[in-house]
Amino acid sequence: MQFPENERLGEILFTSAQLRERVFELGAQITKDYAGTSPLVVGVLKGSVLFLADLIRAIDLPLQIDFMGTSSYGNSTKSSGVVRIVKDIESTLKDRHVILVEDIVDTGLTLEYLLRVLKLREPASLKICSLLDKPSRRQADVPVDYLGFSIPDHFVIGYGLDYANRYRNLDYIGTLELGPPPQA
Ligand code: IMP
Ligand code: MG
């Protein structure tokens, strides 16, 4: 893909084959852990959409899906720490086994807030499944029950993850570099 001026792919962290394999493993684990139930899989828009689409096809259970939207970073790569629900779940959570699906846990502030809000609706259980985790940036202590990969503190794009709402359609995950290219 063509990158705009002053934006470059750093390195590819996970190829589409690596993502597929890990997502398949997570789906198998969830299938085992939730045997005999019909979980409600809730994606946090928009970053989790590609991950969720692949994950639910790897879960062999009569599940349902729903989505919620939170305010994002705007066009910056740093968290504002301010969370706003811009689209709420349509399903009733009461007595449901809920799996909240995120693209990445960074500071943890988004998830901390969402967990607090969703617990008030009295689900039978509430667990978190995140494709990526940046543990070195954590400010809020949130449990990630199902994790794809831990990564170092780099801003990443692709497979749903964006910079300024772009790059979500890359089929790999890579680091983004900003600024003028290094002189040869
Ligand atoms: P947190 O509240 O700091 O944990 O932020 C979580 C949200 O920030 C994620 O759901 C992403 O939408 C976004 N985010 C954090 N790090 C990255 C990144 O490296 N690339 C793209 N989005 C990111
Ligand atoms: Mg997000």
C-alpha cells in the first residue's frame, strides 16, 4: 500500500498467517471455556472489527455479537485518558456470558471504564479478549483474560488498528513511523 508523506511502515510485527494461527488458538480456547453456553461477544468499535470477524469464526458455539463505540485518540498517537461511549450495546447483558473484544490494551483506561459501566448491568460473567497488549504503558490494572500477543511500546497499525482512521485494512500488523524519512 502507498503511504502518505511523513508516514512509513517501520517493521512488520505479525504477518497475516501469524495472526490467523493465534486467532484460531484463542477461538479454540474460548470454545472450550464456554462449552454449553451462548456467549455474547461484544466488539469495541472500530479497531476490533477485523479481529472479531475472524475470532467468532474460530469459536464453535451458538454465540451472538454486538458492538459498542468509544471515543478515540483523535488523530494523535497518545491516549487522552478521556473515554466517551458514542454507541451503546443493543443487547441486554443481564445474566449473559459477555466477552468484550478489544484490538489493543494500552493504558487500560478505556477498558477500566467499560468494565465499570458493563458490570452495573449484571452479566453472568464478563471477560476480556484483546488481540494486543502493551503492558509497559499500563496505567489502570485491567485483567486481560484472552490475549493474542504482548508487544513493546510502539504505535502499531493494521488488522483493524488505525492511525487517523487509516491503515485498518492492512492484513498484517506493523509499526508506524512518523516524520521525514531518515537521510540516506
Ligand atoms: P487505552 O485506553 O490507552 O488502553 O487505549 C486503548 C485504545 O487506544 C485501543 O482500543 C486503540 O483503539 C487505541 N490504541 C492504543 N495503542 C494503539 C496503537 O499502537 N495503534 C492503534 N491504536 C492504538
Ligand atoms: Mg479501540
